[in-house]
Amino acid sequence: MIMLLGGRLLTCYSLRCIRAAFLGFVPVSALALLYICTQQRERSVMTAEPAASA
């Protein structure tokens, strides 16, 4: 009985931890993706400018 209750509590706690980690990970990954996209766009613009001027 105690083992079952402990297991249920552990599952609830782990699910909460997973959800918290997921909620924390989503904005961070979105920001990282946005940063990578802007960096690549700047790099492509930098590589395109000398070719256009030359």
C-alpha cells in the first residue's frame, strides 16, 4: 500500500518535473532557433554584399 502510494507520488512528481523542464525548454529552444536564424541571415547578407559589389 505504501509502495503504491509512493510510486504514484513519484510518478506525479516526475511528471511535474518533466512538464516544468519542457516548459522551460520550449522558450529557450525557440530563442536559440531565432538566434541561429538571425546569425545565418546576417552571414548570408555579409557573403552576398561583396559578391554584389564585385
